[in-house]
Amino acid sequence: MDIEIKDFDLDGEKITMIKDGREIECNILFTFDSDDTMKSYVGFTDNTTASNGRKNIYVQSFNPSAPIIKLENITDEKELEMVNDVLIQIDEKSN
């Protein structure tokens, strides 16, 4: 699955992505900052359901002080682990 971010509206809490050639509006669920990576992160959903019955959630990093905010894929293993830990904490707080 190839995902491309077309529009990122943090204030409006919306992200528009291109997924499998289709434009999809997504809802921003949360944002957080990491002192370790010096990056900000955004979690969002396209409101589809995964095979486990839960919403599909995507997380990408961004620099909020950049003149044009661009979302970046998370590829570093330690960064992925940190993001996964945050997702677990959010999940535990929501239950």
C-alpha cells in the first residue's frame, strides 16, 4: 500500500492522503512531541477497520516550525519503538 500526504491541516484536525490512487480525508487523533528525537508526531485515521476490528491508525513525524509542514515516514527502529510505546499508552488510557 502506497500512501502519499496531499494536505495537512493541524488546526482543522484533517489530513488528506492519497491511498491506492484515491484521495481520502483523515481525522487527526493525537499529536505529541519527543524530546529524544526533537520531532513532533501526528496520529491519524482514515476511519477504516483493520482485520483485528480496530481502526487503522497512521503515525508520521513533522517539524512544526518549518515554513511548510511536511509529514515524514518513520523508518528508524528506535523511533518506531518509541512511537509504539506511545500508542500503547494512548490505548491504555482510552480503555
